[in-house]
Amino acid sequence: MGSIGLLLGAVLYPVLNEMSVKRRLRKWCEENAGSDKAFTCEVELNQSGIHAKSNGTQIIYAWENVTDIQETQDSVDIYSERGGLVVVRKQAFTSPEERLQFIGLASQYLKTAQKASLSDGAR
């Protein structure tokens, strides 16, 4: 009888754990971002990094920590070390030209940071 309980627990635990994690994550998001379906975030690019602001919180991703910039079908994704990600939906841009300017500026800042990193490593 004990082995049946262990087997049942081994089968049910992953499912119950995933449901619990999803419920806690949803609650945390609602507490921190509100329960509205719309999520507003401001993203600004400058020499110091990518500044993302939302609900009174600002996160700055330094260019030195950015690993990749990718344009997808519906967004521009900027990846940083340790799993950081800034997603800017294409609908946030007023035109394709504005989106291309954003990508160009981000790429320029990233290349500058990479060159500085290489020259610092050569010392």
C-alpha cells in the first residue's frame, strides 16, 4: 500500500506543483502590475543602457550585459546576461522607420559597449 502512495505522489506532484507555481506567479503579477489586461511599459535607450519603466519601477540593463538584439514577427527582443529580456512590441512603434531607428540605435550602443569591453580586456 505504501508503494502505491509513493507512486501516486510521484505522478501527482509535478502537476500540482506546476499549478501552484502558476497560481502564485499570476497573483504576484496582479499585485505588482495590476489585473488589467494592458501592461504599459516605457523603454528608453541611452548610453548608460536600456531603461525600462513600469508601475513606478525602473530597471536599467547596462549595454555591457546585453547579449543579443533580435527582431521577431511581432516584437524587438533585447536579451541580457542571466536571463534578462526586454520585449518591445512592434505595435509600440508609430512606423516601420521608427522601429528600424530603434534597432539601429540599440545596435550602435551594443557595438560601442562590445568594443570598449574588448579594449578593456586587452589591457
